[in-house]
Amino acid sequence: MTELATMDFHPQPQAGEAKPWAFPAPERGTLGNGLTVLRCHRPGQQVVAVEVLLDAPLDAEPAGLDGVATIMARAFSEGTDKHSAEDFAAELERAGATLDAHADHPGVRLSLEVPASRLAKGLGLIADALRAPALADSEVERLVRNRLDEIPHELANPARRAAKELSKELFPADSRMSRPRQGTEETVAAIDSAAVRAFYKRHVRPATATVVVVGDLTGIDLDALLGDTLGAWTGSAAEPRPVPPVTADDTGRVVIVDRPGAVQTQLLIGRIGPDRHDRVWPAQVLGTYCLGGTLTSRLDRVLREEKGYTYGVRAFGQVLRSAPDGTGAAMLAISGSVDTPNTGPALQDLWTVLRTLAAEGLTDAERDVAVQNLVGVAPLKYETAAAVASTLADQVEQHLPDDFQATLYRQLAATGTVEATAAAVSAFPVDRLVTVLVGDAAQIRGPVEALGIGEVAVVAAE
């Protein structure tokens, strides 16, 4: 009889004990020049993330010069008093660093990532860019030309075109929020180096700025590094600046941006609602996620899985500008695309989902899955220093306490199904939604009008 060979198996690994996690808490300080500093030591994160926030909001742009903040932001990496544009790029590359900048409604933000071993070099470069940007005529002219070249491509993009139209519809014409963040062809063409230098001189100063530094700071004397770099940046004291309240008209209506022959219709349905200072925010986040935050959401289940109208529909809340006094606001929106013949049926089913939500509410199972997805995966979301730095910068920009994100996760876990339902219904009332459709008006206007979801207007695609 042949004996069977035996094998010894290694014991099956067992899961370790779960470690408690909370969003990292930063340490605060202030440099001698008035620059606010937030630092967060993250052991093992050898790529350090640095975010610099400047109090240069879009509503501070001079009349007729929409986009000047964007041009200034891009010009920060186009040379300084020490380096030409080419030399500055080469210095960044030698440091293994990347530098990005952008302008949005709350202000201008610069984002630097650099190896911890070369943090001194990286901080020196971003400090030079802030302290003495070249803002040379030739470079500004090139940036303006580049921006003008981008605009036609943005208008050709259905999602971007829908976003532009929704802002125009929602906000008053004299509100900066009603116009494209990066300017129009007319306003960008009017920007020159003198305008950029004037905007820089008026709004860029350390006293109204904040720097966030996140990464492995072991063996790094960050106080000394900041003092030698960003600490050498000087400027005038802070100047009070009135901030206009956010107002919007969410009367239910439909605007079709006509694109004859389009095989798909881009949908963007929105209104404004509470920002993160409002007590309803956690429930609103949870309810909106249940409605359209993932592949398992109600909107996707109906429009994608059951009907096959779309590859996906999303509901989301995006803070536009946040303020403790209640003058801030968030954009609450539903977006996606459907094939042209099914535009009417898709909208009808979408409204049915919203009405059913109001009548029957969310289920406990939907709420539980949303909490698991939002709270349970948070540690993975913040694996990188850049993710932590960006969230801390958001909190500063939105005038939130440093423990806001950590508190939010506890609030999400404690929010019940009834609260999430009420917040979602309040966020997306069926009779107070502005609907923008980018598609073939000849094919979709009739079916959309038959739905009775608001007066329908048609505008040219440009």
C-alpha cells in the first residue's frame, strides 16, 4: 500500500486587533511676519505636502478682469527675482518637487510636494515665488494666450458647459459666482502684467495667509526652516474686506443648451444649500451619499442598473464659500449623462426617485452601507500626506475648527436613517431644482416639457 504524503501547513494568519483612528490633529503657530502655520507630523510619510492659502478670492478681482487670480496663480511658478522661469522649473525638478496653484472662490492656493530630505529647498522655492514672483510681461502674455486657448475646449466639454450654465442661472448677474471661475474670453484678453502685479500687491501678504505642512518631520527643525524661508516674506498688515452673502434663485426650471445632433444629453441639476457650519451638514452628507454617492445608490440602481440609461449618475454637495455667520453656501447637485432618446424617460425616473425618497424615506440598510463607505474607509483615504494637507487647508479656507473632520466622522456614525432622509429631501426638493441639459433641443425639448418640472428655455451652445 502506498503511503500518502503529509504536509504541514503554516498556521492561518489571524487579523490583528483594530487600532483606533481619528483624523490627524494639527499643531498651530504663527511666524513673526503674521503667517499662520499648521503642522502635522505623519511618521513614514517621506513626501511632505505643503499647502499655502492666500486671501485672494475671486470676488476681489477687478471689474472686467475675471481670471486675473488664475493668471496670477499660474505665474507663481514662472520665475522669481532669483530664477528665470526655466531655472525655477529646473530647481523644482532637482528637488524632486511639484508645485501647483489654482484660484477659486475662497482664494488662491499653492500646493507643493517634496521629499522630506529636500524640504528646505522646496520651502525656499515656494517662499521665493510668494515673496518676489517675476510676473514678467512675456510670461503673463504667454499665460493669457494659453488660457484663451483653453476656453473653446472647455465650452466644447458638455459637463463644463453645463456647469457654466448652471452658475449663470442660479446666481445674480452681478455675483462673481455667476461667471466662470477662470474668466471668459473677453475678460482674460484684457489681462496684462500690470493687472496681475496690482492684484498681487493688493492681496498677497503673509498676515492673511496660512501654510499647512504635513509629512514625516522626524529630525527636521521645521521652525528654523520656516523662519529662513517663508518667514522672510514680508507684507502689509491685514485689511478688512467685506464678503458679500451668497444668494441664488432656485425656482424650478429647465435650460437646454442646444447641441444639434448630440447623441447624449448631459444632465446637471442643482441648487444651493447649507455649508459645513450648518448642523444639518453630517445628515446632508449621509443622505446625499445614499441618493447618489456610489454605484449602490438609488439613482444608479434605477437609472443605470434597471433602465440602462446611463453609465452613472452622481449626487453631491460642494462647498462654494463657507462662513460661520451663515453667509456661506454649498452647491447641491445631481450630474450624469444619458442617451438622447431616453432623456425624457430618464428625467421622469429621476424625479420619481426623489418623490419616492420624500414619501417612503431611506432604509436602514442604505444608511448602514453609506456609513461604512464614508467612515470605514476614511483611514485609507488619508494614507498620503497630500490628502491630509488638502483637508486641513479646506478647513482653514472654510473657517472651520481644526477638529472638524474628526468630529464629522463621529457625527456621521451617529446619524440615523430618519435624519439622513430628512436632509436629503430638504437638499433636493422636486419643485426647487434648476435643471441644465446640454443636448439636441429638437429631440429633447418636447419630452422634457411634458414632464412639468419647470418652464423650459433653450440657449445656444456658443
